[in-house]
Amino acid sequence: MSAPTFNKNLAGLLVPVFALRHANDFGIGDTLAMKEAVTFCKENRFAVLQTLPIHETIGDHSPYNPISSRALSPALLDLSPANVPGLTEGVLAHFAPGAWLAQLREGTVKHHTVQLLKLHILLAAFHRFKAAQAETPDLWSEFEEFQRNSADWLPVYTLYRLLIREYEGNPNWTQWRPEHHRVEAAEGWFESHPERRYLTELRQGFAYVQWVAWRQWQEVRRHADACGVMLMGEMSFGVSKSSVDVWASPELFDADWNMGTRPIVYFDTNKDSERWGQNWGLPPYRWENHRSSGFAWLRGRIASERQFFHICRLDHLRGYFRAYMFPWGGGARHTEFATLTDEEVLRRTGGRMPRFVPGPDEDPVSARMNELQGHEIISVMKEAAGDMYLIAEIMGNMPDYMRRTLDDLGVANLVFPQLERTEERTLLPPTTYRRPSLGSYANHDHAPLAALYPNLQAGARANLNGDAAKDLANLLGFAGWSAPAPDTLNDDLLLALQEALFKTPCDLTVLMSSDLLGTPQRFNLPGSYGTETWNERLDHPLSAFAHHPVFGPRIARVRELIQRTHRQPEKADI
């Protein structure tokens, strides 16, 4: 498939990998479910399948808080013997009996259990694979070649993964013994360890897991190419403070501050975010040190995404221009500050308050510094992306200098029609949208239409002149809806909203799975954290939805709509 040029309109589907299902999964979506989703897209005329970051996480299972910028999540791998060298049905039956798998498939994703279970199975498969390497020399040679090609990140990652095991699953390296705080000292510990032979094999096992992941995601891409479907991945803006990246290259990060956003008004958040905004607890970048290395770390991240995806969504693009930083941690720590006054905050932080770096956009001097920084960094990513198309996660009103940068570099941005409005809450006409853009009503952070609509209805009934009433009128007007507003989001209004989106000038329009099916399911509430987040799953495999008495007709109507609005690529474009 040639690189996407977006010189004509296309339609896409968004669904997180973990939310997908297939008959033999482990209670979480995986690469086999992704291949089935690609087939579903082909059958229903979606040219793009979009998903969230696929990198490894531990503890906090937000895909935006990875423990590695390069390592892929073992939890998202298909564990079938045909796709995992060394794996047998006997190993699967021993570690994952059918009754347990049936239990795991019920309800939401049990991240902690699933990840540990899959890792145990993969390491057991590695031991069998290594013992029988003489029987599969070509596969073993491929594994060795993968290790050589990944030498810029894999050895440090496997050492870090070994130490997580040493500390019984704790990735917070600042809590490890001092000799493990730096890579060089940790390598010395490894070399002199009395069980070095055993640890060497285990370390190689962690490399094997990444090789299996690389093979499976390469296969997903090959299947997408064969189906004429483009895969759209995402590069998270930051990495965890407990990541291998911060452990191995602390000079690239500022561990004294925490990245996030100030309070935002264009989507709902949890209550703790209303006072100060979202605090992700991620370490900000020291861009001056990245610059001195030619942005090698950043280039490596982009190159990694390019292996698997035709398109890459750049998370929180505003942060590359200027980062919003907190002098306290995220999660429960951020909650503590939600009710404090400014004076109380200053006493606790030693006089520090949240701030923008380089500076706020309101100051012309700092705005110019923001522009120069963002333009430089995004230029680097654009160059490293090569034939992989970039789409910036930047929505709502943006400063003129950000728009100039996107125009200059030819980078697309997100458009949420219901959020493209004036200060008086009047919607901007679609003719004002940048053509290189991705239009959608919702992504993982937003309430889908089936949840948004009843909320606006309730707010409008409570206050006929309030913001909810204005937003409801805007939404209906955008859909071209002239009849009385229905009490619920019925099939006719859903289709009218989908059609209005597809008729915008956006090069790519994407329906989140919830907005395809007309369900209220959302995948994240911004500002939330803990074990009960990022775990929603679809009720059925996508193929089953296509034959469902309620959802099947909705899917069929969208399939026809894609054709009618000319958002289906010609075969010559693929």
C-alpha cells in the first residue's frame, strides 16, 4: 500500500485494542481481534482502522502512561500456537484452563491478571522455543536478527524488565536499591550475579516476548495491506516516571515536575480535575538535552510506530509547543490539592504553582518561544515519519502560531464539530475547517453521542437558556434536524449526525465504535485513574454486531452512507 496522501475523503473506525473481542481471547482484545477488525472495516467500507497506543504498561493501565516508549504490550498478543513459536496446547491448558478463560471474558478487562498470565505463558513458550531451536533454525535466526536490529533499546529494556521481576512487579525504580538506579551499575549487578546463567535466559525471554509482539503486529499490518485498510496508531505524549526511558536516560526528563493540562471546558472530566486541570504525573521533557542528541530518542519513537502503522496520531500536540506542569504528583496526590486554596498550595510546594513552559500564550515573548520550540520538534517528527502520515491531537480553538505551524508542515489536526464554536457558543460552519483534518464526534476521552445527547436534553430541560440548551440546538442544527427533538438518540437522528460528519470537508472522518453502534459506552473519563479505568470492552465481536437485530441495520446504514458520501477509496488508491 502506498503512503496515504488524503487527497480525497475517507472514513474510519476507532476502537481500542483492549476493547475488542473474539471467541478465544483472554478477556482482552488482541492482535487476532485487530485482524478481525480490519476485515470488518473492509466489509463495511471503512478505509482506516484507528486504535490507541499499544505499548506496555504496568500498574496504571492507561495506554498514555507506558513503561516503555518502544516495548509493545504482551497483554495485547494473541496466544495461539500458530502465532507464538514454542507455544503448545498443553502449555495453554496448564496455565489457562478453559473455565478460567471463560471467567476472564466476563465483564471488563482484568488488566493485572491478564498481563501476568500472558507473560507466564509467553516465557514458558520461550523455554520450549529455545530448547528446540535446532528444529526451527530459520525462526531462531529471525529472533537473533530482531535483537540485532533493536540494539538501541532492547538490551536496556530487558535489563529493566529483569529488575521489575527482582522487585516483585514494582516498576518504580526510585524505590529499588541504589545499585539499581543506573543502567551501568545494574549491568554490573547482572554480570556478577550468582544466578547469572538463569537470569541471562530470563532476560532473553523478555526479548523473545518483544519479538513475538513485533511479528504479530507486522502480521496485522500485512493483513491490513491485503484488505486495503490503513492502520492508524498513536504515540502517547509522555512516558511514565517509572519507565525504562526515564531510568535509562534521566537527563531527558524533569522528574521534579509533572505534566498535565489546565482546566479545559470542551469535554467533561472528573471532579478532581475541575480545580486545577488534569495531572497525568508524567515527567516533562528537557528539550535542550534532546536537541543536543539530535532528538535521537524522539526519532526512535516515530520510527517504531512507522513499522506498524500507516498513520500516527500525535497525542497532546499542544504539549510540544508548551507544557503545563504541576509541582505535585498525579493520581491520588493530585486529588489532595483539589480543595486547597492558592495560599495552602504555595505553603505545600515551597512557593511553586502550576505553570506553562516555555510560557503562557498570553505573553507575546513566550508565545514566540512556544512557536519556535513546537515548530522545531514537530519538524523532527515529520521528517522521521517519512511516508507515515501524522495527525495532531489538537482540538478546539488554537493560537494562531499553532495553526501556522500545522499549515507550514502539512500536519492534520482533529475537528470535533460540536466543539468548533465561538465564545457565544455558536458553531463555526464546516467551511472553516482545515482540510487536512480528522473529523469526529468523540474519541476515548469524550462522551459518545448516545451519552452526550441525553445529558444535553436534561440540561436543556433544567435551563432553557443555559449552555446545554444552546449546545443541544447546535447539535441538532449541525445534523440538519428540523423535526422536534426526540427524547432519545433514535436511529434517524443518529444517521443524520453521522451523515453531517461525513459531509464535512475533513479529509478523514472517524466514528468511534460507540458512535457507529449508537451506544453510550465510553473508554475513559479524563482525570480518572486506578484499576477500574481503561477496561471497557465491546459486548460482542465486531462481526457479531454486524448480524445483530439492532446494531446490524445501523452498521448497514453507515456502510451505505460511506458510499453515498464518496468516502470509500477507489482500488487504485490502495
